[in-house]
Amino acid sequence: MELPAWLANEAAVLIIAVSLVMIIVPAVVFGMLKRKAARQPKMMSNEELKGKLEKINLDLDSPES
């Protein structure tokens, strides 16, 4: 059984469109997630935080704080 030309064309367009969506959508989502992760501030390690607290002479155990 041979497909009519219009049906074959519709099927080809549909296959190409689905293929492009499967390639483009993950690339866009990955780029958005990468950009979002780059915008978030970097978490300080425990040692860096202790060093910063010592540098500004902040005593968290004092009764005034």
C-alpha cells in the first residue's frame, strides 16, 4: 500500500518537528539551569566562615550578641 503524497509530506514534517523539539528543548532547559546556577552565590565553607567571623571580631558567645 502506497501512501498519498500529502500524507507522506505531513508525516515527514511531523517527524522533523518532533526531532527538532527533542534536540532544542533539552538544550534550552540545560542553558537556563546552567545560567540559574551561575547566578546563585557560592556557599562558604565552614573554615571560610570561621575565618570571616574571626576577622571582624564577632564573638557569638558574648552576652551582648
